[in-house]
Amino acid sequence: MSLLPDYQPDPTSPALTLAPMRRRHLRAVMRIESEVYPRPWSVSLFMSELALRGTRAYHVVRSGTTVVGYSGLMLGTEEAHVTTIAVDPEWHRQGIGTLLMLNMARTALEREAKAITLEVRVGNTGAQALYQRFGFAPAGIRKNYYSETNEDALVMWANDIDTPAYAERLDGIQSELYARLTQ
């Protein structure tokens, strides 16, 4: 089963596509970045991350030619770290975040990671629910991690992602996502 099977949500709506992030996507990425984060990353930071192909995996989701979400993953020896994930506010609750997380989990597994970690704002309960669906559990707090808003970060880990049980979890999420996108 491919990650994003071809589908057409309805005849008037273009299908979603998942693709590696390229420089040509950065204008759209920066638009979303500035809408969802109080202190957005710079174009030069994204470009330096994209240059680290051996240890980074950045992807975009497009609806037609419009970028509607993106994600970044830093890959280590046996663990991966979600560096960023964002969805255009007009596309929230459409399965884009789930698709991006599913892709990052599968990418981490392809690179032989055994665990994935991330930080999320303590007050962002919607994102935390998404991450919990992927097996992430709270592991600690980073005080004032988001200094621009004086918010703490909840550190979350998904361990043992290289097990058959985790593969079943991902397959279930993927099946639910495909069913949702094709209804």
C-alpha cells in the first residue's frame, strides 16, 4: 500500500500530493510559516536544512499546485526528531497533519530509526492528540522553550517504532486516512 494512493476527493477538487520540499516551495512554506508561528524560521534556515540531505527529510503536501502543509525530520543513528510541521490554517482538520506525520514515521523507519521525538507547546492540545495517535507519550517539559510566547514545550517520544505493533498502528492510521480522504 503506497503512502498516498491516487484519489480524487471530488470532481472539482485537485488530489493531494506529497513531495520532497524543494527551493521552489519555500515562498509558500514561508507564507504558512508566518501564519502559524509567532517566530517563523527564515528562508536561509530552510535552505540550510534542505542542503543536509543525508540527515534531513523535508516534505510538502500540495493540493493541485498549492502547498497546504509541510514537515521536517532530522535523522540520527537510531532516532529521528521532528523539526517542524505546519498546515495552512485554511486546511486544518483535513488530514494534512496526519499525512505528514505518517510520512515522517515511515521515513524514520526507512532510515532504521527506533524512536521519534518532538517538542510541542504545552497548550497545543490538538497537536498533542495527533502525536498521541502516533504513539508519542510525554517525556518531560522544557521550560520557556518558546520564549517568544513564554510557553513551555512538552517533550514527546514514540519508542519502539521498529516493531510489528507500530507497523500495525501506522497501517491502521493510513487506512483511516485514505477512507476519510476518499469519502
